[in-house]
Amino acid sequence: MKMFNLPVIIISILMVFSYFTVNYLKPTEYMANLKNQESLKSIVPKQLGDWKASKIELALIKAPDVEESLNEIYSDILERHYKNKNSDDVFLSLAYGTDQSSDQNQVHRPEFCYPAQGFQITHIRDEKIKLDAERTLLVRRLLATAPGRVEPITYWIVIGDKVTLPGVSRKLIQLKYGFSGKIPDGLLFRVSSITEDVELAYQNQDDFIKALFNQLDVKQKEFVFGRAVAL
């Protein structure tokens, strides 16, 4: 008896529903218009605890996933380099788009865009970061490598006001908003470090993420980290 690949079937069904939602239900209410959102530059401070923004040339830290389609789907982009007192590096890249209602407009995943720039992606895993006593954050880790460069990466996506990762969960969120007549906005939050010490890089990235979380107000936290979900 021929076996069916259930995840593929589920994703295929969701894609059909998504196509129907976009082309026939025609959501019209942009969530971005309801937020009156600050610019990314004004949201993220240049000092976060022990982390301070440097003046390193942005060309040196340009994110392949953002560079590929800089002006196609993003309405706001922020890229910064931060250092702590130990001279550890964190490279921050935020990309925001006002329309995440379909696959054509969705923020670009590092898993696809880094290879398009000559990187190899390995060691993909999903983990939870404990932001404080009441909140955890689901993130994706991956390792991007190219000749002369090793780059551990941590990222997540916010669709509307919900944190998600690529796959079925993101598609379900798109559909939910579509059926309610809303066009969700989206944020890709990515931090990386250029180092061969992968675990230290992830520790530093977690420390940076927590420092940012602790410094934002409630509205800013919802924009960057999504709505609070109890442990």
C-alpha cells in the first residue's frame, strides 16, 4: 500500500486555502494601519545592558536574507553591530513588511536566502529562550558557513501579533487573519555572530535578546516579541 507523506499533504491543503483566501476572500484591513508603529530605529536602543552599538560599516554585516530583496517586501529595515565589554559581537537585522497575507510577500527565511548567497546551512534546531519568569520565546537556530566565515544565527518571525516559525504554524496564522478580513504585517528578527565558537555565540545572542526584551515597553515588546504567552 502506498504511504502518504502527511506533513506534505497538510501543507498542500493549507496552500490551497491560502490561495483561496488571498484571491477570493480579499482581506482589506491592514493591521499595520492600526498599530501606528514606530520605526525600527527608534524602537531598538543603541545600548542594551552591556551591549553597545558600534559604527562598523554596514556593508560588512549586510544580511543575505535582507539583501536579496531589500526593497521588494520590506518597508523598514534595521541593521546594527553591537559589542559587549568582552568584545563579543552580535549582528542585528530586523526586517518589517506591512503585508504578510501570502507566500509571495512573506519575510524571507535565512534557510533559503543564505544558500542563495553561497552559504551552506547546517545544524538547524528550534529552541525556547526564557525571557523572564513568565515568558518564553520560540526561536530557530542554524549555522551558516562559507569560505572564511562561520555564522551562528538565531531568528524568529512575528506575523500580526503572533510569534511563529516557518511551516504549518505560520500558514495557519496567515489563514486565520485572512478569514477575519485582516492583512497581517510581519517582522523578521535575526541575530548572528561571526565566530567558530558556536555555543558562546548562542549564549551571547540570548543575552542580547533578553537585554532588549527588558528595555522595551509593553507595546514595543508586542511588536518585536509578539503577544505574551504564559509558561
